[in-house]
Amino acid sequence: MAEQISFGEEGEELDPTNPQPRCACMLVLDTSSSMNGGPITELNEGLRTLGDTLKTDPVASQRVDIAIVTFGPVQVERSFQSAERFIPPALSASGTTPMGEALQRGMELLRQRKNAYRDEGLPYYRPWCMLITDGAPNPDDPWREAADEIQQAEAEKGVAFFPIGVRGADMDVLSALSSKRPPLRLRELNFTDLFVWLSASLSDLSRSGPADEIQLPPPGWASP
């Protein structure tokens, strides 16, 4: 049976015996009712693939920290865990689409994690934040405020943001979130290939220097 580990919302305590640089990766995942059935099943399978592949990489497993925020409603499904200890949640679909609220929560957790790295004197890579959604935000959702926050962080090189649309996603909203990276649309429900790509990208990043720019693999999981 997998070890059950409980952390506060800020994530697991940093291992003082591991002085390696860290890369925080925040996944903001749509689990609204429209994701029920095939989409949520494939998303769960993709998360298991992400965990399994990162654990096989001795460098990434020590350097990559993963957290998951889901919506709706907004929940911290996994606070930050090192890749070697990451236990994928079993997600279920329900509720509406408070996308902006979830993004704001994710960005706040990223700030907290960066502060933890600084407090421990650990070098760190530019954090990554990946949004995956199949819909449009609720009418009263603060997604525009979240977009302003993301774009300010991008301008300050404080985050690399990846907006991903599943079938039915409002690509105009996703286009407005980032000033640096246009959204990509997932081909069918190809979550497994998406998370294999994410794992490979994080592995490449973890082998670079914290200030280096890396060339990302081609996103073969995306629709043209």
C-alpha cells in the first residue's frame, strides 16, 4: 500500500539533506461536472503516468516538487510534494468552473513555495503552472484578475504558464490568461501523452542550471 503522507497547504517540509535546486510545478485542473466520464478517467491515468515517469528519473525525482489545485469547487488536492514522494489523487468530476479562483489559489501556493526555498537558501528554477480545462469560467469568476496576476508574474520571470484546452474549452479566455504563451488544445483525450511530455520537459529542466532556458520537446499531444 502507498504511504499516506499529510502536509499543510504550503507543502511538505523541505529535506535539509537535499541541497539541490528545486522546480515547483503547479497543476490547476478542471474537475467540473463536464469532465465526468472519459475526460476525468483519462486525466487520472495521465497523473499516474506523470508520477511514475518522474520517479524513474533520479535527478527530477529529487528536484521537482508537484502540487495540484482542482476546480469546482476549488480544492488543494495535493500540496507540494517532491516527485519521489508524489502520490497522484483519484479525481472525480462535479460542480461548476471557478477557474480564476483556482488560478489565484495556485499562484499563491507557488509564492509560498518560493518563499520556502528562499528561507532554506535553496536555488530554484522558474516555477511552472499548467492549467487544464474543458470549459469557460463561471460568470462571476475572477479570471481577469487571475490573468493580470499571471501576466505580471510572467513579466517578472516569476512563472512559466501553460494553458491547455480540452474539448469544449473557451480558447479565447485561455488566450487572455498569458502574455507569453498561447494556449494549446489537447488532441481528443490524450492526457497520457501530455503528461509524458510534461515529465520529459521537467526532467530536461532539472538537468539545466536554474537560470538556463531550455528547448521544450514538440507538443505531439496537441491538435494542429
